[in-house]
Amino acid sequence: MTAGLLAGIASGLAFEGTLKEAVKLWSKNRATRTLANLQGLQLFIPFLGMAGGICVFLASGVEIFGLPKLFAYALSLPLTILTGWLIWRQLGKLLLELERGGSQALDLDSYEG
């Protein structure tokens, strides 16, 4: 359980650093790159590390209740894949929104719906 948690945290920190650096480079060279292109392999590898760590953490948490390892992973793997896919898709939408309207487009405090 601890190994999964630590792997998820370490990969999450790498993901955060990579994403911040990519957005910073994009903001300097807006004409040459689009934010949608930032979702490449360089960002996907730490994301997979996070998902893998979360999967192990979730499966270990299920195993604590005495369920077999195979069942725990059969339950946690689809949940992790589905959640990861939804988050990756939402990240793409947020990057497009940021590209269209700048950081003001993501200001949720001023949203008047």
C-alpha cells in the first residue's frame, strides 16, 4: 500500500513539474505551439506512473478487507483506467480552454453560470 502511494506521489510531482514547465514554455512561444500538443509522451509517462501507483494503492486497500489479490486488481484496474481516461480527457479540455482564453478562462471564482 505504501509503495503504491509513494509511487503515485512521486509520479504526481513529476507530472506537475512537467506540466508547469510545458505551460511556461508555451506562454513564451504561443505562436509556435498549441497547448493541445503538450499532452504528449513527456506528460503521459508521469501520468501513467501516477495511475499505476493509484492502482496498486487501491488494490492494496481492497486486499486489507481479506479479498484475494486477483479480485482486488480485477476491481481496481478498470476503475483506475476509467478514472485516468476521464482525467486525461478533462486535462485536454482545460488546456484548450486555457489556449483560447488565457488564465482568465479558468477563473472559477468569477463564473456566473
